[in-house]
Amino acid sequence: MSGGPYDYFVELRDGDTPRRLRALWRAGTRGWEYWSTAEWAWRPAGARRRVTGIPAPEVLHPVSAGRAAELQDDRQGWAEYWVQYRPGPDGERVPQSVIRRRISPEETRCQFAGDSHLWISTRILSDPEEADGRTDWEQIPQAEADAVLERLKGRPGATELGRCGLDDARPGSPFRYFVTGADTDTDTGTDTGTGTDRPTGLWRCDGEDRWEYFSVLEWGWFPEAVAFEPVFIVCGTRMVGEAPDRPEQLDLREIDAARARELEADREAWVQGYWLCWSSYRRHEAGRRPQGIVRRVWGARGGRDEAFPAAGDSWMDTDDLRRFPDYRASDYPWLERTDRAGAAQLLAEVHDVTGVLEY
């Protein structure tokens, strides 16, 4: 043991290299934890958790705390990019879409990016063995993926994964932090915002008036860029939407750095609601138990609705909230509003897992 609070290890299996690791682990007084490259956070492993055990000793190799910190900061080092082409004129191969894949102990997270302006979860290439044998997708470097996505999306930087902001103050250029929506004072419990029950965005600005926003989708800070115009597909036609408002145009209220760090660390602060979910209204009417939960997560520059469990026992994007109740559909989902305790109780009783809502 190192004598420090944690001992760190990298997981290397057949075909892995020090530059392409399977996972990062640490052991401490609370037991074993893994670095989730799906959520960019340390998560516990053990009974009733999504990851129930640790790898065999022969695949774990010790690393220093400094090296572990480097691996945490290097988000792109955990990502792989794949492109799909379609035949074009004169034998040209025209890029059609890109998938980003991250292998983590709890799940292999794959996200699809076509002409829309968001990454959307997908099961394509989620099986690494299946991906190695496919010929319709080709693995490419990040720089090439970024160039392809600039062509498809109309803006650069689409592969950006953000960075952790908890200890990210630039020397000589401290940040000022701002929030949109409601923010509750943790000491008095009074609402200091505009009447909504959750903050809707976290922003910061450095001494040179450069803005960044905190993304609750990638759980990290991203440089604010408003020069691009989001691309949408409507009835097969490529359309361009309006550029988002600049931070200065938003109803920003300044907060101190300590409160900003609390919001960075508090994933629950950005959850707008939980719902118990039945796969169809028929199951609800028959008195069946709900099969899972849906939650809405929202922050600056966007959010998403997620369902658990989905394929592979993971969080996946869902349109259930938008489809409920759609009486024109033959088999629409049924939802009932609940709170965090109700969602956790369902997951524990029906799926025998704990800690899922921390993701």
C-alpha cells in the first residue's frame, strides 16, 4: 500500500496498451472505486452496485496518483471515433455519420452524431467484439472525426468532451461564476432565484471576458461559442436554426466560487423531475408494476430525458416524456410523477441496484 488515501491501478487485458487502457481503479478505506468514463466521476464497486466486483489481480497494474490524475483529465484518451461512409459520385466516399465510443466498467457508451446538433445514445458498436468485425464502420482519429462533423454539422469542435472544473482556475485569471434559474442558499434554505425550483444553467467568465458553460450532459466545462448555427433535419431537408443567446443576454446572477463548486458536484441539482415508467398504458391499466424510471436533466445549452434501465442495464436517451400521453399512438408509454426517493425505491425493489441515481 502507498500510505496515501488511495492506491491507483490501471486495468490492462489482451490487446490493451498503456495508451489504450481498459479502466482506471482505486482502492481506499471505502473499498474499490472505478473511474467512470461514461460519467467522468469515481463510482463504487460492490454488491448491488452496477459494477459488482473488481478485475482479477493479474490485470491490475499500479500507477502513481499523478498518473491517475493525468488519466482523469485526458477525456479524449478514453474516446474512440468511428465513421460510416456512403458511395458518392465518381467513386467518392461521402461521410454519413460518426459514432463516439467510450468503454467503462459499468457500460460501453456509444453516441451517434449525424446532422443533428446533439450526440444521441445508440447501441451500434456497443459490443467491442462485434465492432471489430464490422466493415460498414471505420475507426478514425479524433481530428478526422472533428473534420467530418464540421462538414456535417456546420461547426468545428463537435468532438469536444469538456474538462473538469473543480480545480480549474487559470493562474492570474480567476473566474467569476453565474447561474440562471433558481438557486437555493444552502445555509438559509431560501430561494434566491426567479421562482423555478432548480438552477437552469451555470456559467463562468475569466478576466479576459471569455465565457464557458457547465454541461450537465458531459459533466464538464465547455468554451462558449455562438458563431455556429445549429443544424436541424426537417422532413429530409437540412435547415439552419438560430444561434443561441450570448451569456450577456441571459438573466445571469453572480454566485461565489464555493457555491459554483457545490453545483458542479451536485448532480441532483440539475434533475428537473423523475417519473415512474410503464412500457405501455395497457400494462399500467392492468395494474402491473412500473418497469423503470425516466428523469429530465437540464442545464446550460441543453439537456436530455433519460430512462433506466435500458439496453445493457444503462441510462439511455428516451422520448417517453414527449410521447406521453399520445393517444394517436397504438402503444404509448405511461408515466407517473415521483420524487428521488420513489425512483430509488423502485430501482432497489424491482432491479436490486443502488446508487443508480448518482450517475
